[in-house]
Amino acid sequence: MNQKKEVTIYDIARELNYSPSTISRALNDHKSISKKTIKVIKKAALEMGYRPNSLAASLRNNRSNTIGILISRINRPFMSTLISGIEETARKAGFNVIISQSNDSYENEVDNSKVLYDSRVGGLIVSLAMETRNIEHFQQFRDQGIPIVFVDRVPKTFSSYKVVIDNYTAGYNATKHLIDQGCRRIAHFAGAQRRNIYEDRKKGYLDALSEYGLPIDKDLIIHAKTLSFEEGEKATNKLLDLPHPPDGIFSANDTAAVSAIICAKKRGINIPEDLAIIGFNDDPIASIVDPPLSTVTHPAAKMGKIAAQRILEHDQKNADNNLSEVTVLSTEIIVRASSKRIK
Amino acid sequence: MNQKKEVTIYDIARELNYSPSTISRALNDHKSISKKTIKVIKKAALEMGYRPNSLAASLRNNRSNTIGILISRINRPFMSTLISGIEETARKAGFNVIISQSNDSYENEVDNSKVLYDSRVGGLIVSLAMETRNIEHFQQFRDQGIPIVFVDRVPKTFSSYKVVIDNYTAGYNATKHLIDQGCRRIAHFAGAQRRNIYEDRKKGYLDALSEYGLPIDKDLIIHAKTLSFEEGEKATNKLLDLPHPPDGIFSANDTAAVSAIICAKKRGINIPEDLAIIGFNDDPIASIVDPPLSTVTHPAAKMGKIAAQRILEHDQKNADNNLSEVTVLSTEIIVRASSKRIK
DNA sequence: TTGTACGCGTTATCAC
DNA sequence: GTGATAACGCGTACAA
């Protein structure tokens, strides 16, 4: 435990016969310090092995160069890519990124938001837990002028920054694509309707059917809790056991869509001839499964980048914290063999 | 910008006619404060909307409840699961987790290590960048008694905590498995030999061949930089173009192994009859590809949990920071259809 | 251009 | 069981 004593600006001040404030200013490139002095001081700092203490600076400034992330789970392709985008953008600006996962539990989300607040994060990026209804726990950040960016799974009522995709249009287009391929009985794997993303995708699906004069059959709409592989398998079996099974499936995520492909294949169903399938997210598994899965892009890295930028900009704009600024990104359908009937 | 004033222990002290020290002690359940006083103070703190400032506490204590993570990339199945394991364990103990990715660049790794140091992390968890040779940038942490845990991609010489799998045995067993299936010309997709994990896997491969009296053919060993999908494809084509193509491939990761399956299938090769394939990591794509890929487990979540525990324990043990403590986890072969020749 | 002095919010030490 | 005081390292208003 023989820790070397840390070098502070006081040590440099003593060494160079300057005052600590001059050192502080020089290290921060303050305009009132001469270029020459700055050079001398920075050189000495380097030689003496000085390392700034961000903790002290943050305390003093009452804001830290840290972005807190509050998401459901890290180890999902969309989420880890989102985080990656946030981290890259934040780091370039000298910001740290603290992550926390709620595992889709409301309680965890509240607890984690407290810890992040206590760490005095300079901004917060959130994708809501499946369970979350009440969003009062974010008020504390707003009270302190700490910017919040909701990404993907956003609340309907809380005014703040939001970065989303156009889930309605995506759902509409995915369904329309299946219709274009000749599907007439299209099923939908829907996610928890509490979250906007799944609700909007379903709306798009319903409207596309209506628009093309196709009946809406409740038996063909399966609500899944998490759209897991197992749920997808179960749903597929249920659909295929129907007297009139569907000839197309639009799944609100790729995991369930892939399980549908595998499950249907096992039962001897030809894809896409008997059953065309399209997913959502463009996860890596989508292009690996056989036949490759058609899907809808979900620009995770871009969303992460924008979310981080919102927070970085917020300082400069010294913006009003009560306005809602929503960024809507567009998505694209990727047509692969799982739905390509017409060559 | 009308930020509410934050409530501090001074405010509570004034309100209750106690001294700030008593408030501080009460909030930390100090033994010398009566149960009753603690209760009163905590109640008041809650009512007044007090939130502790971890920044101030960390500054004062000269150590923060934060674990820094330094890895190559977040959005890989192994890495995101590793982080998830770290985060869960850390959070239970009240620790935050800061992430930073090097993108396998040495320069980024050095820069990030500095930023994490400046943030006065209480511990560091590292998986080395591909490029990294020199590891001097970790010395600063050791000098300050800050524990470092290297995970998976570890340095050979730096003494500290390490959490790894037995890559040699895994490589040996994977190769032996192919031999058991009747393979006699087994190729190997090897990763960058600078990193222990790939070096050891290759050694296991070589020793298994030798042990079973199989010749080592340099044409069958392909060194890839990143073992990407594209590299795997290229390598597979190269192998299949040989006068005597291999009848088995042991790939040091799943990505390249999956690309081998897809590429070989395209060329009309039967898997596993003509070509048996085994990968490494048990990524989600491994069970999705057709035929499903045999592979070697990589206990990411467990490794993350152990790594975090090492750091959490370190405080209590107030251990010497110069000893090396290596945890080696075992792995298992998962046999799937891509290599199962013998029923 | 540089120095002085104070405070950010907390906790540890010492005293009572 | 509780209070007074200093200190963690830094940044800035004010003074020079």
C-alpha cells in the first residue's frame, strides 16, 4: 500500500513559483495567461506526472463530464450498438459514459436513476424498461437542468429530447411489402403495447391491411411479452395450427422472426413460398439464418450518436429544459430471401 | 435555467439543529449515532429531498465507487455480455461502471486509460486492444493502489488480477473433437498471435494434431487479423481451392466459422460430411446458422462477475497490489450439426 | 498577466 | 453521542 503521492496543481505552483490559480488557468488554456507561461506550466505538469482530478473539477463546477445511460439490457445487438455510438461521440468530447441496466424492471430503473443522479451526471440517455409506466423519477434531473434524451422506447408525456425511428411507417411498409409479395393473410408478432415502439409498429400493420382491403383477423395478432426466441416458436406453432394459417408474418423483432423461420422449416413449410417472413432490427442473426431474413433497419449507432450530441449541445445552447425536441430517423426495408417471392 | 437549489447535509443540519457531522454520520449508519437520531435524520433527509453528492464523497475519500472498463468494442456478443456481468455485480455493491472502447487501437487504449485514471476510478477492468504491445500505461493505476483486472485478452508480463479461460485446452479439445469425427486434414483460422488467447488456441490445435499423428500443414493454418466474416469467407475459398482441401476447420471464433459454413454451402460442399466445422465463443449466430455450428463456450457473464468481484474484494483485503492472481475458467465443447458426423 | 481567498459537499480527526 | 474544524483538488471573483 505504498501509494505514490499524487501531484496537484499546488505542487506545480510551488515548483514553478506561480500561484495555484495560474496553474489551473494555464492547464485550461485560459486566455489571460500568456502563451509562454502556458507552455512552461504544461511542460512542468507533464514532467512532474501531474494528472488532473476530474472529481474535484466536477465538484467545483457542479457538473460532471459524464453521461449516464439507463437501458434495459446491454447484451442485445441494438443496445450494445447504441451504447457504442454514444460512447464514441461522448469520448471525442471528453465525456465519460456510465452505464446501468434495468433488466426491464421499473424498480431497477428508479434505483439506477437515483445512483446516476447522485453521481451528478451531466446528462442522461434513457430507453425505458418494459415495465415502466410512471416516469416521475426523471423529474429530479429536469429540476437541476440536467438534459435527458429518451431513445427508442420513449415516454408519451414527458417533455425532453427524444430520438426515435418512425415505427408507424416502418410497420406500415413492412406489412405493405408482404402484401406486395402476394400475402393475403398476414400475421403480426406484437410486442408489449405499453411501449410506443410496439404500439406504433402494430398500428402501421393494421393500417396497411385496411388500406389494401385485407380483413383484420385477431387470431393472427400475437402479443408477446418479450418477443424472445421461445415466444416466437410458440407463436409460430399456434399460427400454423390454425385452420387457416397465415401466408405471411411481420414480427416486431428479429429474434422472434428467426425462430419463426426455424420453426416453420421444421414443420416442412416452404419459406417464402408458403410463408413469407419479415422481422425488425436487422440483427446479425437476420443475415445468417437460412433463408436470410427480410427486416427493417434500426439505426442504432446513429441514434446513439445523435443522443449524445443532444446532451453535448445542451450546455452551449443553455437551453430551456422544458421543451420537447424530437428527432425521428427513417428506416429502410431490407428485402432478403425470407420474403422475396417475386423475382 | 431556474434550477432548484440542491439540499446538502448543511441544510438538514440547520433544519434539525444538529451539526453537519452528525448528519453525515447518521446517513452513513455510523455506530456512534443513536438509532433514534438516525431515524429522525433519515426521515428529514427524505422529506427535504436530500440526495448525496458522490462526487464530494469520492473527492474526500480519495476513491470513487466506480469501476472503469477498457475494452476493444462493446457491440460484440462476448463483450456486451461481459459488461453486463460486470455491471450487475458492481451495481449490487453500489458501484458505477464507466465504459470506454479502444476499437483495438493502442493509442485509444492509452488515451482512455488516462481519462479513466483522471476520473479516479476505484478499479479497472481491461481486455487488451489487438494492437497493444506496451502496457506501461497501466502502471499509474498500480502506483496508486488501484486494482486492475485483465479479462480474456491479458498481458503476459504485468502482474495483477487476471480472469481467463483455458484457451490451450479449449483449442486442443475442439481439434480433438474434429479428429474424433474422422477428420484428418484439419484447418485452423487463427487470430492475431500477439494476443494470448489466439496463440494458446493455436497451440492446442497443433498439439492435438501431433498427438494423434496428423501432419501439420502450413497451408491449412490461416492467420486472420480480426477473424471477420469477410476474412472467414476469403480463407474458406482459399482452403477449398487447394489441391487437397481440408475435411475440417477449427475457427478461433464463431464469426469466421459461420462465414465458412455459408461459403462452403454455396460451393456445394456438404457439412459436416465433406467438411466439419467448429467455432469458438457460442455467439447467438452459432445456433442460428444452418447447420448449427459446433463451438466452444466462452463464459462471458461469469467472467464479468468474477472480474467485478476481484475489484470489490480488493478494498477489504487491502491487498498487496503487486501479486498476480489468475482465475482460469473451464470451457465446454458444444457439439451441433456442423461437426456431428458420427451419430 | 498573475495572486489571494474562498467555496463546492463531504468525511475524518479530535475534542467534549 | 455529538460538535467544531480541517482537508480532499480545483476554479473563479476579486484584487493587484
